[in-house]
Amino acid sequence: MIKKILILSLVMTFLGISKTWAQQSKEDGDVLQEQPMSKQLLPYNNPMDIDTTEIDLPVTRDFKTVELDNIQKEILHRIADIYRIHVLALDAQVNNDPLSAENYINKALESIQKLMDDYPEIQNKSRFTELYRTVMTEYREFYGIDEPTDKVKGDIFAIRDEIFSEDDDLNVSNYNLPSNITTTKTDVPLIRNRQVNRHLIYMAMKHPDIMEQWLKRSEKYFPMMRKIFDEVGVPEELIHMAMIESGLVPYARSRAAAVGMWQFIRATGSMYGLEVNWWIDERRDPEKATRAAARHLKDLYNIWGDWHLVMAKYNVSSWRLKRAIRLGGGEKNYWSAYPYLPRETRGYVPSFIATTIISMHPEAFGFKKDYGIQPYRYDVAKVAGLMPLDKLAQAAGISTKKLKELNPELLRWATPPGSEYPLKIPKGDKQQFIAAYEKIPKDKRSNNLAIHVVKRGETLGGIAHRFGTSVRGLFEANKNLSSMIYPGQKIVVPLPSGGNTDIAAHRPSKQPRAHVSSRRSRSKPKAPANSAKLSYTVKSGDTIGHIAEWYDTEAWRIRSWNGIGNLIHVGQHLTVYVPKSKVSYYSQINKLAFSEKQQIEKEQRQGKKVTLQRFASNDDSKTLTYTVRRNDTLIDIANSFNVSVGAIKRINNLNGSRIYVGQKLTIKAPE
């Protein structure tokens, strides 16, 4: 009722005003008349007719061509090569060739990892970030992976940027650092300066919770680390590097795929004997990784001769460190090179010094001297391969989680297949475990093969990734398998092997056993199966890494075959082992110039199989006969001879893309 009264009042008021206005207008004699208006057009100028000389254009910068140095050119070449491999992967999928697609996708990933291994600082560059995103997107798409594969693990990475930040938010003068600290003489100089004081303030006063967590973990792992560093002959204070690297977390993983307490990339870990396969990752084993780290640090000191520079090299590539030293005046001194190093490397050594000082004098900075954490100890029991971890945990009387904590190198649900595995169990429980282990029924063990029933939406790539095998492995295990699969189809899935190395309990499994007897009694490493021995003479500019690439092997193998470290000299003869089927090809490497060998390596990174043409025989001037070898695909052969897949199919009367080892293919040379 009230609303109706209000509305009526408003209407009456409006009518009254309108009547008053109308009367006033009539009295004034105003008469409203309609008048025609001329057309008015908005101003418009044809942009093609504008005199640009009258427009104030922004001043353009005079860009000068930047001359790239050899390292920058090498990086750009390798990025371009990886993009080419990526395109080949896409072409293979267009041609419905999943085997070749898988080969190129994994080759692109391996090339990216090798690029990060050689130049760690590149991962922060936008050009590399875009390349990484592109290749990883295709990898996840091919294998049906939803979660990010580069996910970091470990609390250290959440604070690392802040630790290495150079912002002046920490005013040293606002904090009172202990002044009565008397540090005993150490092999690694523990210098006190503004940079170190800043890190002391951060760790002890701004975030003491972080430092306290590291101190607790150090009580568990440092006794073992000190013993190993003493055995190798490395300053024991360097064990504090593991705090900066990983926060003393065995399973830590960075975005660059560096893993473990010492953050080894796969290539460096392999160089020092750490086994990595689908089943285990020895970089995650605290004791094995520490042994590898001690040897690595000792090798670096033999090269750089300064422990601060050794730590910088642990964090950055050699060429970047050499450049910083050169810009700093040429003296091999970390603090002279300091202004010219990447931000993270500038923060690395001061952070190490600060952490070491606090660890040596915890009570002076408000921490406890002893947190009562038990040191790292265990017993070892040999168990069979493919033993489920839950059954082993029951036999040990602990949870599966606890068993994995004792054996952080184990990645799957069971021990790796093959020979016996040295399982770590709680100290003092070995006899009880063995008695319970022997009662585990044989049928409770896993098998080398699995039968998978295809579900809607699955792909061969996704199935292969789930079981740790490859698309090629699926084709080899299923004779009539095609690239098109359907729901309900049963596929035999071979589980990946556990590697060719017997797993050791206390040392890197691929590291040769130490010998304390005379040099004559040292046994030489065994030659790989089906291999031939060749000799290579070291030339100027060669490195073990180069030689390993040229012979398609790993640097650690060359070191092992020759009983050497990282240092080689011109004229030195090195033994290398190559597949017997390719001796004729690899025997030519020693005769080639450095540039020729690098060109071959470049072509290999582009996805070309450079050995194919060398194994082909001439039938006449226009055709070649090629014998198919293991892992060959039609698209690989076509790319190597610069012909199309269709041309090979037509001349050889092939209906599909399936070829077999030993098959003779006629290749018509392009006109």
C-alpha cells in the first residue's frame, strides 16, 4: 500500500511540473518548430594519403648486430638441431609411424638434457625455456602424461631463489651477529665478508626454521659423509655443500632433472658409476651419491686448484667460469671472478660458508648442539629380483614407507629384475628378516611380462610409459600389433630390464672396485659383449666427453676402460670398445679431423643415422643396397639417403612400414 502511494505521488509531481512548463512556454510565445539540418560528416583521413613527415614517430633504437662467440653459436646450433628432431617426430606421427616418432621424441629429450648438462646456466634463458616447453609438450602428448614430468621435489627449491637473492632487504647493520666466534683453520677458507654475513642473517635470524631442519638431518647423514670424505682425501667441511644442494633430502629433484642429496645430473652421475634405470636411481642413495660426490670434487680440485672455484664449477659450466675468471683479471680466484658469475653462483659460495659456520657453532646462533637424531645405519640382506616391496616390508616388520626410506634408490613397486638385490633393512633385524623372507610364497613374486587390457582413450605411447617400456618393445612382444588399438584388446607388456650391472650395497654399482694392492694386481674391466677393441690417440682440443660422443658411448666407460680420471693429454692412447658390427665405421674416427668428427656428431643430433651410408654397398651408379640393422626404421633410412619413404616402398614393393633385421633394401640415389 505504501509503495502504491509513493508511485502515485511521483506521477502527480511529474504531471504538475509538465503543466507548469507548458503554460510558461505558451505565455512566452515560444513555439517549437521542426527545422531541417544539413548533413554533418565525421572527419576522416585516408591513411594512405597521410604525410608521415608531420607525425611525431617514436624514436627507434639503432640496433647493432651482436657478434656471437663460438660457445653461443654452438648453443644456437644445438637448439636448432633439437627443433629439427622435433619436426621429424611430428612428421613421423603424420605418417602413422609411432616407432620413429618415439625415437625422435626421446632423442630430442636426450639432446635437451645433454645441453643442460654441458651448460647448466642455459635453463634460465627464455630461448631454452621455449624449446623445453615445446619438446616436453609433445613428449607428454605422445605418452599420455597428465602430470608435469619436470616437477621439483624437496623443500630447498621453494626457498632457493630467496637464498640467492641479492636484494638489500636484509640490512646487516640491523642485526647483531655473534662476534666471539673463533673458527678453527680449515682447508676450505671460511671468509667473512658482507655477502657471507647476509647469508648468516638469512639462515640464523630470518629463517632459523630452515637451518634447524638441516641441522637435524645433518646428525643423521654427516657421520657417514665425514668418513667417506676422509677416505677419499677431500676436506670434510665440503659435506655442508649437500645442505645447499638439496637440504640433505635424498629424493630431491630439480627442474633440470638433477637428483639426490648431491644433485647429480644423469651424465655426471654415470661418469662416477651411479646406475640409473627404470627401476633404480642410485643418485638418491645417500651413501653411494656421497662417494661419487667426493671423487667428483677431488677431480675438480685437480683442475681448478681452489676449493671456492670448485664449488662454483659444481654450480656452473666450465666455459662460464673461465669467462668470469678472464673478466676478473685472469687470476684463479673466486672473489675476483665473483661480479661476473651468474646470480645463483654468486650466492652459492657465501651460502656454503655461512651454513658451515653455523653448523660448526650452532649454539652461538641460537641452535642446539645435539638434537638426538640417530645416525644413518642399516643391515643388508640379499633378496631376489622382482620381489614386491610390501611383502619385503612385512618380512622386516616395518611399513612400506619406512622400507623405501631405507632404500630411496628404489623407484617401483618391486626390486629390479635380474640378480639378487642388496636390500637395506633396520640395523639388528637381519636374522628375523631372513626367516620371514624365506616364508614368502613364490607365487607372490612379480613376473617379467604383464598382460594389459586396453581401455578407452589409451594409446600405445601411454601404455608404454605406464609400464616403463617403449612402443618398440610393445611391437616386438606382440607380433600382429598395429598402431591402431581398441578397448578390450589384450597387449603383452614386457617389463624393462634392471640393467647389465650387479647392484652394489655401499658404492656406485658401475664404479670399479677399489684395489689397495700393487698396480700389477689390478684387473682390467671386462669388455662389453659382442664388442671389438679399438685405440684412439688424443689430439689437441679433445676431451673425454668429445671422444665418448664420437664413439657413441659414455665418458665413465672410457675412464673405466683406461683407469683414468677426467684429465687426458695429447698423444695419449685410449682404449675404446665398439660393436663388432660397426668396427669398419668406428675405425675411421681416429683418422678424422676435429671438425669432421664434430660434423658427424651434429648430423647425429639432427636425427640422421650417419653410419647407414657407410654400411651401404653400390650395385651400380644409381642404386645402393642397404641391409636393415637393429632399430632401423624406414623414415631413418630415407632421411639418411635424402629420399622419401614412398620412394623406398615403391622400389622395394613394400605395402607397409614394417621392416626386419637383415632385410636388403634397394635405395635409388636422388637425381
